[in-house]
Amino acid sequence: MIPVIGLVVGVGLGLWLQPTVPLGLQPYLPIAIVAALDAVIGAGRALGERRFDERVFVVSFISNVVIAALIVFVGDQLGVGSQLSTAVVVVLGIRIFANMAAIRRRIFHA
């Protein structure tokens, strides 16, 4: 119940405060969101398999976001930021779809 309350409070604060992302960080926001989504979907799969661990989730969440942002940052420094952004999104997208497929198989036994 606490995560649901946290989600509602977070969404409410976001809608009320309407924060802006600094211009320098805007290229990294979509990558960070996809990386965070990967961690959340992975946590959902682990929860369904009854092997969820809060520490693993927190470390996975933070490390996914940091590593994805660093990859894109290095790509920006090398002049290939958009290509590395695409690569990160593809890799994380594959993980998200694989986890969702496992969740679907577990729920529908198909």
C-alpha cells in the first residue's frame, strides 16, 4: 500500500509543482525514464516469481539510470550521443518486453 500512496503523492506533486528539467539534462531524461521503467518491470516480474528483494530493486533502479545516463553522456562527448541513446533504448526495450512476456506467461499460463 505504501508504494501506491507514494505514487499518488509523487504524481500529485508533479502535477501541482510542474517542475522543469534543466536544458543540459533534457537529453538524458528519456533514457533515465526507460531505464527506471526496466527496473520497475523487472521488480514486477520478481514479485510474481516470489523472489523480490527491496535492496536488489533499489540498486537495480539506481544503477540502471546512472549507467544509461553515463553511456549517453559518453556518446555525447564522442559526438555519437543519438546512436548510443538509440542503442540504450533498444537494449532496455528488449529487457522490458522480455520481462513483460514472462509476467504475461505467469498470469495467463500461456
